[in-house]
Amino acid sequence: MGDRCKVVIVGDEFMSYFCNTMNLCWFLLPELDNAIRTLHRVVGNAMVDDDRFIIVGNGSTQLFHALLYALSSPDLPEPINVVAAAPFYSSYPEETKFLRSKLYKWAGDANCYDKDEPYIEVVTSPNNPDGSIRGTVVNREGGKAIHDLAYYWPQYAPITSKADHDAMLFTFSKATGHAGTRIGWAIVKDKVIAAKMVKFIEVSSIGVSREAQLRAAKILGVIADDCRNLDLKGENFFEYGRRLMSERWGKLRELGMKSNGVFSLPKYPRGYCKFTGEYTDSNPAFAWLKSNEVLNCENLLRDESKIITRGGPSFGVDSTYTRVSMLSRDVEFELLLERLAAIKGTVNGN
Amino acid sequence: MGDRCKVVIVGDEFMSYFCNTMNLCWFLLPELDNAIRTLHRVVGNAMVDDDRFIIVGNGSTQLFHALLYALSSPDLPEPINVVAAAPFYSSYPEETKFLRSKLYKWAGDANCYDKDEPYIEVVTSPNNPDGSIRGTVVNREGGKAIHDLAYYWPQYAPITSKADHDAMLFTFSKATGHAGTRIGWAIVKDKVIAAKMVKFIEVSSIGVSREAQLRAAKILGVIADDCRNLDLKGENFFEYGRRLMSERWGKLRELGMKSNGVFSLPKYPRGYCKFTGEYTDSNPAFAWLKSNEVLNCENLLRDESKIITRGGPSFGVDSTYTRVSMLSRDVEFELLLERLAAIKGTVNGN
């Protein structure tokens, strides 16, 4: 994109803590607020009506912590239970547990949750690690939910409807790949929850880098402009990303078929993507590999082929599963395919 | 400084989570590590030998949380006590308490601390709010300390020696005024503590914005270059800042003398500043005002003169004290002086 995504910041810009004292989220750069809402409107993946609050965070990780704080209460006699259906994102348990808060506690797999107590269910959709499209599973009265929609973008999954949950998380790192910028955002319906999240970010880091926000605003803005540009020559960002992901998944599935059942991969239903206007496949950011021949898939891949993956137990399931990144650079991805193909040979003895 | 402090970032730079996988603090930009160490060597305000670890954070606020985590232990039967001598920085109690951690708890004024239990003493020097130079006051065997040296720069205080504590905090916002960038750093002796801090920042925000780090590196680097430049025309950054602060304190003290004892201000000893090579005064970032005539100094200033300050109780002392910022823009500072002068008239009835 050359100069179109370039940011230039001179020495005396952006010195204040404050970005917009008129906004509930006083540390949110108005340009970023605007770029986020515009992009969601263009893509159609989340409801961003003007009455929704946008809260920016140091990555969506900080916003997950902010939501635990906002959805819990010091007035409850016991910490609120935090659950997610296995396989769940491997960082949720640690993020929930590590400060040993009396406000909330990790309570494991939502599929097994049977306590008659207050709870927060974390729903990741498309799911990390397995790419499945998900909703809440506990569905008890008074239950609260955090919807982590980091991967709900057209390069990963068909955009079938505008998500419209009470608290939704997105992140620059998964929307565009800019992980080093550390910009996430929450879309929140309730003003009291939004205000508690702002308080959390104030007390934990007094806001979010304005340089990072400026850059995210610029890049998200350029992407939205291209998506809306009817005269655009070539693909827009999401079409480009979807084509790359689709090619990678095609190669991986082809390898899987040749492997005679050594590994298996999840299957995803096609869906009508309102963004592209056609039926599309899911092309998740991770391949959720199941070994049909050994008990520990992570160890097999590491020991036999020097492929680093993250095993099932990190995600609350057994070790026949492991998570493989589909987002490496081309040269690494080709190497991954080569090494996976070689394992097939080893295991089958040919 | 014009273009010298300008940063330019193109669209595909800085995309990875990782800044330096060879470093314990894998999310610290090597340019920032280098700029921080160089600046401390030039100013002489902190020991930064190569065996010290530099940990970057989303402001020193996040590093304060990281230190509470790193200095506490899940193996202790009770939360560790966190104390600071009053008047202490008003955010420490809330930062310590708000997540209701079982790892640490706020235990108030260090001057009154008499428990025979593990503790962490937070020492801010020069102190916020009162500008005093401080050391630990509890001094019990096994006690741990966090030294917050945010204001230990030549514009605020004479640099009398290189600080050399186990865990020291600094922040870009107070060194140069760039509060919106959200960059703080810790200088830590012990590798285990440093590693726990890195873990904290990983779990709470997966690192620190690379754009923010790049900008801090650039600006701190330019300041260090000028300080070392024997051919520099005009003042370096700290000489400039010290002159401005000294002029403001001169005006405020003059007003104080004319006020016939309505208000009083702390007095600070002159010290030999090794950076400037001369005896200099302290010119703190805040004026710690004591009212000699009314019980609530914050209310007096707000109600009579629309001067917003932060009252003594926020800092653990009585309401005859209040904290006034000395870092506003020139036009606001002149207005502050005018309004303070008018109060004198009101109170004295002339």
C-alpha cells in the first residue's frame, strides 16, 4: 500500500493523556473510533450503531481483563465463575487466574458447567483453536457473556450476519495482522459496563498509546476506503486475504486426503457471506489437527518434524489434538506442508 | 526540534508481537533499550550497567502492577502488605486494591506500619505530591521496595547520585512530557523478578506498542545526543526545562510570601547536581500547598477560585493540604497565579 498507510508523527504531537474529554472513553482517539465504526459498517460483521460504546485497549487481551472486572462485582460473596466451551483459547484460564482475584475465578469447560451460581461465558467465534462458529452453551438466566470475535472477518469466515451481542471484542492483530501495534477494541451496549471498562484501563495503564491508535486508524481507514471503492482495481484487503487463506487451506486439505487418515481436520459448512455476496468456505487462522494414530500429536510433530504447535491440553481437550498456525509467512507455510507430508511417510512406512 | 524528533512508519512495518526474541524482555524494542541506557548514563540519575534488566511497560503504571505481581508470591498464606509513607501518590492504594488480589493488599502509611509480616514499600523520590527526596522508612529485614523515580530528572531536582535500587521505575510522561505515548520502563537487578514482570505484561497485554516504543526511542535519543554535544548552541532539554520550572517556582514563592501566611509551601534543600555541575534547587512538578486558615484547602480553591487541585486525603493526609500542578501550559499557569493572588485578597479582606 506504500505511502497510503504511512503515518508521520512530529516531536510535539500527542503529548496529553487525553484524546477526547467529551467521550466516555476519554483515551480513545476520535479518528480510531470513526475508522472502527466505518469498517464494521462496510464489512457488516458487527452492529456499531451510535448508541454502542467503543472502548480501545492495549490489545483485546487488556479488554478481556477489563470485561472480567466490569462484569464482576465486589458485592458478590464469591468470585464469579468464568467458563468457556472446550476447546477454548488457551490464554483464558491463565488470564483469569494469574492475579488470584476475589472478583472472578476460572471454572473450566462451559459444557460441564452445572453450578447454580453467577457466571460469565466466554464465546470465541470463529473459535480459537478449532475455527467453529459458536454461541453460548450455558444459557442460564442472568448469565453474562463475552463474545471474542477476533477472527470474524471475511478472510477467515463467511460474514453471515451483523454480530449484535452485549460485549464484543475485536483486535487489530487478527483483522489486519498488526500484532505489534497492540490495539484492540470492545463494542459494548451498556453504559455502566463501558464505564467500568474505562476505569479498568485507567487504573491498569492510564489509557492506550496514541501513536498506536493513530496508525490503526490510518490502516483500518485505508482498508475500508478500498472496500467501498467501486472503481478499485484488483482485490480489496479482505478478498486478497481470503484468497491466500483459501489457497493454503486447499493445500493442507489435499495433503490430509493423501495421508490415509493419519491426521484429520475439522469440516466447516459453507455460508453465504454478505460481504462478498457469495457462498464461501471457512479458512480459519489455525488448523486444528487430530492425530488418528498417536496419543500425543504435539509431541509427534515436534519430535519427528520440528513443527512447533500447541497441544490439546492447553485448550482443555486431549492430546490427540494440536493447533497449527495457518498465518506464517509463505516460506514457512511451504516448509510446514513439506514436513507434514514427510510425517505421513514415516507413519505409513512408505 | 522539528524533523529531528519525527517518526515515520510505513504500512507493513512492526507487524510482529516480537521485538527481540533473544532478550528476556522479548517485547522491548532494541532501539528503546539502547536509548534508555544512553540517556541514564548521560544524565547520571540511575545505574544501568549491562547486567541490569530493562522492562518496558504501558506507562510506569503497568510496571507498578507488574512489580506487585513479581514481588508477591502465591505460596504465602496471606497477601503481602503494600505500604508507602504519607503523603503518597494517590493512585497507589487504588492500583493495589482494585482487583482484590489474594497476592497483595494495601496496608497504608509506611510511617505507621508495625506488622511483623512480609511487605513491599513504595518509595517515590522526588515524591508525588510533596517533592521531597525520600528513602525507605520501614527498613525491616526481608522488606522489599519499589522505587518510583518518575521525577528524578534535572528539570525537577538536583541529580546528586546514580540511583541504584533493586527495582526502579521511570516514565516517558514525566521525563519529557509525552504522557499520551504510554511508555514506562523499569530497571531491575534480579533476573527472576524481571522474568515475572515480563510474564505479567505478557498475560495482561501481550507486550507494548512498537510504534510508541519507536517514538520514545527517537525522542530520548535526540535529548541524549544534545546533552552530550559540546558544540550545542543554546540549552539542552533539561537545562531548558529546569529554567522554566525554576521561573514558575520563583513566581509561586513570591506570591506565597505576599500572602501573609494564608498558604505555605514546602522548602527544599539545594543540592549539588552532577548533571549541571552546580548547586541547584528542587522545582517539583507539583506544589504541595498547605492552607493555614481553612480546614479544606481543595474546596477553598475550587469554590472560591475555580482552581482544580487534589486534596490531602487522596494522598493519605489531612485536607489542609492540596496538590497543585506546576506543569500546565503557560497561559494556564499565569491564570493560576492570578487566581491564587485573588484568594489571598478574599481571605485577608483587602
